[in-house]
Amino acid sequence: MARVRYIHEGDLTILIVSGRMGRIVVPEMQTLRQVSSIYVYCYDKAANEKWSRSFSK
């Protein structure tokens, strides 16, 4: 599994994750200033909308 190891302070990053991976990484990554947006790509839209509403990115 590939993971983000380092994001340079001056870089802006858009993160695209699966629904399953999103539940794991979004809580940690959404607080980083370098991450401008997080997109969850999954066929089960309804299941992911519920948990993702509590995050601003």
C-alpha cells in the first residue's frame, strides 16, 4: 500500500482515496495545511457521504 511519507511545506496537494482508505487517512490528512482537497472515489456514494460530512476538505 502506498502512503504519503512527506509533503513539502510549500506544496499544495490534492488527495484521492478509496472509500475504505479514506476512513483511515482522511482524519489524519485533513489537518495538514499542504492538503488542499481530499476526494473519496468509491461506487458506494451513500456509505461514504455519511462519515465524510464531518470533514471540511
